[in-house]
Amino acid sequence: MDSGNSLVSKADLSIEIPPFLSTAFLHAAHIFFPPTIFSLILPLTDSAESPISPFAMHELPFKPDAPWLAPLAGYSDLPFRMLCRSFGAACCVTEMVSAKGLVYGGHGTARLLTSDAGDAPLVVQLFGSEPAIFDRAMPLLLERGFTHFDLNCGCSVRKVTKGGSGSALMAKPALLLAIVEVMLRHAGPGRVGVKLRLGSAPGEKNYLDMGQRLADLGAGWLALHPRTARQLFGGAADWSAIGTLARAVSIPVLASGDLFTAETAARCLAETGCAGVMFARGALIDPMIFQRLKDILAGRESAQRTPESLAATTSLHIELARNLDGTPRALRALRAFLPRYAKGFSGIRALRQAFLQCGSWEELEDTAGRIAGLCEDAAPDDESDGPDVSDLADLSD
Ligand SMILES: Cc1cc2nc3c(=O)[nH]c(=O)nc-3n(C[C@H](O)[C@H](O)[C@H](O)COP(=O)(O)O)c2cc1C
């Protein structure tokens, strides 16, 4: 089902352009979300459909060696998605988008939906709690060319749950189903997925019942983060529930939860029999995790995490963010984010300070180049060798 970057073949381009470079090219002049971007893409397509949607050409991949990038509020923006795609992410999910924000033109919603032709296949994740709002939001998304959608039933941050959205929907099965029914009516069968938690609290685990009812309704896939809403990110993800759900429903189930390394993901796939995995915090720590999983499953040796490879990854992220976004906000966000890539290497503490002081894209690029000079065999001067996820868990879901 993995259709790859079919826009390029549809477009009948005779030159091979890596997806992220073609994207960077298209955005060099700060071209933003449709209709502008589509008007640029339109002359390249041979489809007779109108309006022509590049996203519509992609079906979604559900295979062990087709790892997804999970929805990550504050992180899974267009540049990061393109970075992950360049390392083998087979499908990406946007940051969560408020259905209400879409309908009322909320501040920041347009930015969350910035995408382009190389950014496919793509799933737009929505959150909300009112079927009537989804009824108005869905046509807006379809008009803009998006074809696949996900309902967020996993986010446990107060800001989201206090309005009855995110994981609060796990406690209201009828409402959850009503929203998905509306989404499916607009998008079509199989084009809507749902990201679930186990349930609201330990005694209220209803993921299995919900999963079966969603499959019956026509949902295309399910993703399960196997913790209860009350757990937030505490304790271990209960992968056994992923296996239970995967065996119980006829639609693909994607695993999410504590997949910090490719080896862990391979183990999760083997233990649960799920269709595929979604990397979340694991991708924020190491965007090459997608390729590593593919390597493991193909019996290949995976590339080492060296200062040079980390410097290259960091530079690529900067280039993508500069070309695809380029705002001072994006620059500020990267200053704090980028040192995470080189965590555990000796010298990173000083470099972290240097990143924080960068006032321009050029300074950011120069500082990224210094990662190659970090020492990998000396004792790390960081707090720990383990994945740095504690701050991330506080941010969302
Ligand atoms: C910073 C951050 C932001 C997240 N944002 C979202 C989101 O917008 N929507 C969602 O469904 N889950 C969100 N999640 C949850 C992840 O998609 C994922 O299910 C969770 O982190 C468990 O996977 P992991 O343990 O491998 O990180 C977020 C998690 C983190 C850490």
C-alpha cells in the first residue's frame, strides 16, 4: 500500500528530486499553505480531477517496515516531518489541530496546517468535542486537499481535556463515535483513524470495546498509546493491550508508547503483532530512528550515531526550518531543541549554551557545524546517557 512519493511520478518529472529538497525549493520564496502552493503544483500534475489534490494520490502504509511519525504538538511541524521523511518516516501526522479553531479561523491554525506536495502521505489530527463543529471543519480540510484524518482521543493535558476533547472522549463513547461518524461521512470510509488511550482510569479501560465499535463504523485504522488518561506518561506503556486490540479488530493497529529506540520498536512489533509503529519521543531524540527500524527488520546494520552524523542531521533540520518556515519563532524553537540530538556527547553542555545565544540562521548553522567536533568517546558531560524525554512528557498528551 506504500505508494511512495507518487506526486513526482504523477507529475512526470524527468529529474529525480529528493522530496525534502523539492519542498525546500518550493518554499524558498516563503510559499505557504494552499491555495498558493497548489497553484504552483498544479501545472506539474496530469490529473483531470478538479481541484487537484496531491495528497489524494496517497494511500496510507501499514507495515512493520513503514514507521509513522506520531502527532507531536509543538514539534511535528512541516520541517520536522520533512526531516523524518528524509530518514524513512513512511507517513506523518500533523500536530493536533483544533476543529473549532479551523471553523472560527483560530490563531495559529493555518500554521499547523502548512504542508506541501512532498509532505505525503499525511494525516491531519483533529481535536474537539462537538460533532457539529467537525461537520463544519471537515469540508474546510477536504477543500484544501487533505484526505486522511485522525481524531485525538489520547491527549491528557488539561487545556485539551477541560473542553471535553482528547482523552476526555474516552469517557464518552457515544460522543466519540458521533464525531468519528461525522468525520467518516465527509472523508469517506477508511480515511479516518483514531488515536486511543486505554481508557480514562485503571478501572475504566474501554479501548477494546471502542476499537471494535470504531472498526464497525468504518474507521481505517487505530493507534493505541496504552496508558490510561489518568496515567499521563507515568508507568510503562502496556504493550499487551496493543496485541489484544490488534487481534480483536480487522483494521490496522499502530503501536505508540515508549518506543525510544528502533530495537524497542522491533520488539514491540514482534510481541504485539501490530501493523506498524508510530515514533514520538524516539523521533525527537533521534530522527534517524525510522531508517534504523527498517535496517533492523531487513537484517542490515544500522548507521552509528556519530558526531558527524548528528551534525549533518542538525544542519538538515536547520535548512528545512529556514526554507519552509524561516520565522523568528522557528529560529527560537530550534535553539532549545537542537542540542537534544547530540545529548550524551562530551562538550554538548557548552554547545547548548552556544545554541541558546544564536540570533540568526547563520549562527545556528555555524553552531550546528561544531557538533561534528564533539567527542564521542570521552565521558559525557551531560546529566545522563538515557533518552532525554522528561521535559517532553510534560508538554503534551
Ligand atoms: C511533546 C509531545 C507532544 C505530543 N502531542 C500529541 C498530539 O498532538 N496528539 C496526540 O495524539 N498525541 C500527542 N503526543 C503523544 C504521542 O503521539 C505518543 O502517543 C506518546 O508520546 C507515546 O509515545 P512515546 O512514548 O514513544 O513517546 C505527544 C507527546 C509528546 C511527548
